[in-house]
Amino acid sequence: MNASLAATPDVGPARRIAWGVFAVFLAAFAVFEAVKYGLPTTAAALVSLAVPFTFRTSRIAQSALLPLAVLLFYTFGPIVFPPLFTAGLGWLTGVAILRAVRRG
């Protein structure tokens, strides 16, 4: 059983490239939303982008599940507040950047 695990290829570089592509997409989407809705969404995106970098010791801040939950709750929930959605995009962008450079 261990021999089959040793024979599997390293998926590290492919996974890092995928996280990098995802980070670029999320950043572009956050910029689009920030330009569309103005200064409050821009501030929310920038502040939330700093969350994974600021709280480096917190695994919750570097987890992709919490910002993804914010995005899903905003998308399917009754709340209409664009800075919340853009904050989720910024936070997930920060997580994706950290994972792309192997720090998250």
C-alpha cells in the first residue's frame, strides 16, 4: 500500500498554479465589484484582503471555508449589501495568494 502512495506524482506545483489562477480571477472580480459600487466596497475589499496576511497564526483567518461561506450566504441569502460580498472576495483572494506561494 505504501508503494502505491510513493508512486503518485507530486501535485504541489499544479495545485499552486491553480490557486494562483484562482487568485487572479478573484482579484479581477473584486476590482470589478469595487469599481461598480464605489468607495465602501473598495475599502471592504482592501481591509478583508489583509485579513489572512495580518492574522498569520490563525488557521481560521487562512481557511477558505469562512470567506466562501460569506460569499454563498450573500449570494443565496436575503442580504443586499455589496461591501459584504466584496469583503468575501478580498478575503478569499488573500487566502488564494497565500496558498499559491505556499504560505497558507
